Amino acid sequence: MIQAQVTGFVALLLAAALLATLARGLPVPYLTLLAVLGAVASPLLAGHVPPLDGSLILFVVLPGLLFEAAFNLDWRHLRDNLLAVVLLATVGVAVTMAVVGALGHAALGLPLEAAVLFGAAVAATDPVAVVATFRRLRVPSRLANLVEAESLLNDGTGVVAFSIALSGLGLAAGTAPTVGSVLVDFVRLAFGGVALGLTLGFVLSRLIGYVDDPQVEMTLTMALAYGGYLLGEFLQVSGILCVVAAGIVVGNYGRPRGMSERTQQHVSVLWTYVAFLLNSAVFLLIGAEVPWSILLANLGVVAAGTLLVLIARAATVYTLLGLLHPLGRPIGWRWQHLLVWGGLRGTVAVALLLSLPTDDGVLVQVRAMVYGVVLTSILLQGATIGVVTRALLPWRHEERAG
């Protein structure tokens, strides 16, 4: 069994390398192509690749991906986008849950708690395919930063929201939450995770200032990414937000002040490759794990749920970013359209759906809807984001505000 999975993993690496090379001349992100390949080849891959489960995503994939993205996030652009990012990653998550929950209950007949759980599971966005396309098309760096920073924060708030919704459905330990307990849990998880990450990031940034060894400093950043996540979970705060905060501090403070130029190059190469490896593996596995029988049995509900999520995304972006116009640094309509269409769902949504029980009829339907949303967003929105970007930003080489 182990030998078969190792063989399958090697096949994954070869497929990722081949498609990444071929995709350079195509308008479709290679991660979308990997998901397509996985979906098509899923009968052949069964039993020959590592099974995709929530623990694999939460403890192996997410810390590496989050740290790499946060490490390379430019604080100067994040500062310009901070209010928009915070709104989208907090209020936006709540709006998504409310809109999807209300419409799912009214239009699809889902129990209200299950509809809200579905909304929480798809609240977090996955910008990988979108950001890769943005970089290739040289869109304004502030726009790329906005997409990536929103995802980094709403990964954490989305998981917190899902945990609260799960307890409200009676599937988690404890009693149904009250408004007060929800706020307390959110503050503890979110702000506690950020505070822990900032502390760990500054400590490591000072530590690497006394070391001039690329291998040691690369190892320390790896330990921070995975150790910070585990420490956050152990202390019952958000491990995701801990990793994000730590990565931003090390990338914007520790890297320029404590790392030599040689070390910076080594660390950048390490994390670029880690992100490539993890993204390639997880997108191919997402395709390979498509539950075709369940999706086909719930096709109408899956299609309706996908539409609801897109409606909720539009309501969130247009409403919240419209509030920022009087405050300066507005986000123009063209950028808002891209944020709506570029709101893909991916790794976090799959991790959350895999944590749902499989012996409840309603939750099986919710799992199918979440997987349908993820698959549709990767295949449809991911495949067309380049075309939409070219149409909306014909001057994409200029630094303009939409």
C-alpha cells in the first residue's frame, strides 16, 4: 500500500512538472489543468495516491501555503488595502454566511443550520490560480495584493465561523452558542492567533539577525510555519491566523533586517518550491477525489448552491467596498468585478467539508454542494479569469486604481 502511494506521489510530481511547463503557453492556470487531470484520471488514481482528508490539508498543506503567501506579501500595499481586506475577511465572511444561509434555506429547503454551515464552509476564498494569472498579466500590484491578503485573513475567520456554525448544528462538543459566546470565541481565536503570530514573528526575526547560515535560517522559517500552526491550535487560538501574522512579520521585518542577500535568495527559492509542490499536489488530489456519484445525484442542488455562492460574493464585494469610497483609496468597479469573479473556493473549503459526518443525509447534501462549488469555481472561474481580466483591464500594465 505504501509503495503504491509513493509511486502515485511520484506520478503526481511528474504530472505537475509537465503541466506547469505546458501551461506557460495556455490562457488557463496550470492548477486548473491539474484539477481537470485529477478528475479525469480519478478511476486510475484510486488507491495509488495519498487519500485527501482534512488533517492532511490542515496540518500539512495549509501552514506551508499560508506562510509562503504571507512571507511574500508586501506590507506597503497591504497598508493601502488594510481596511478593505479587514472588511472582506470579517464582515464579508458574516455576509456570505447570512446570504447563503438565508437563500439556501428559502430556495433549496435546507434546514437553516445546515444552510448556514454550507455558507461558512464556502466563505473562505482561494486566490492561487487567480494570483498566478494576475502576475502573468502584470495587473496592478495593489489589486493582486488585495486578492491575496483577503484570502489569507478569511482563511482564518472562515474556519472560526465554520467551527461556530458546526457547534450550532449540534455536531461539536458543547451547547449551542449564544451571541455572547460567539463573540468571545471569535476574539479568542482570531485576535489570539494574530497576537501569537506577531510575537513569534518578531522573536524569529530578531533571532535570525544573529545567524548567517542559509540552511539554518531556512529551517527556522519552516519550523515557524508548522510549529506556529501547531502551537496556535494547542493554545486554542487560530493556527491559521498565527501563521499569517508570523509570515507577514518575517517577510517584511525579519527578511530585510536580519537576512543577508544570499539567505534571502535561498529562503525565497525554498518557499516558492514548497508552495508549488503543495498547490500542485492538493489541486490534483481535489480533482481525483471528486465524488461523482454524490454530485450527480444532487446535481440540481449543487448547481443552485454554486449560484447562491456567486450571488453572496457579489453582494459582499459591491456592498462593503462601496462603503469605502467616501474614505479615500476607493476600489473601482472594474476591480470589484474581478474580485467577484476571482473569488474561487478551494483548499480550505475542501478541508472543512471533509470534516463533516458522512452518515447524515442533509450533511451529505451539504458536502456535495461544497464540493460542487469548489469544482465549479476552479474549472469555470479559474479557467476564464484570464479572459475576464483582459476584458476588464485593457491597460493592465499600468498602476491604476480600477
